[in-house]
Amino acid sequence: MRAEIYVSGRVQGVGFRRFARSAAENLGVDCNPINLRDGRVLVVTEGKPEAVELLINELRKGPTFAHVEDVEATFKKASGNVYDLSIRS
């Protein structure tokens, strides 16, 4: 399964992308976190559905200095490449 997850709040400049990569690695899913110009972080991930859901739950928590306000996920069929973005904000 593929998920494109938009995380908003204080999520840039607080180690959020590093946190997302580490959480994904621990869950055995691929992950590509990207800072967006509007202040959100887009996390593109692919893996087993259960692991992707667990990652989304971890992203809701975020690292110590982050303040996550909202998490929106769109689910798609896995492409095999989290770096292949059909839509990039």
C-alpha cells in the first residue's frame, strides 16, 4: 500500500523528517519525507497496510519539538518507488 501523508503544524525545523525516516525504518516501510513551501511535511510511504497505519500513528505524535496539528492521508496502490511523486505541492 502507498500513502501520501500531509502533516501540518510546527513540523519543519524540528527534526520531523529524520523522525519520520527512523519510524518508517523501525516499521519496515519505505519513506520519503519532503518539506513543502506551505510549512507542511509530505511523507510518502509504501509497505504493508498495518505498518503504514502504525507509521501514520507515529507521525501524529511527532518528535519532541514538533507540534502536529493535523495529519491527512491519501491511500493508493504501491508504485514500488516512494521517490516517484505524481503530484508535488
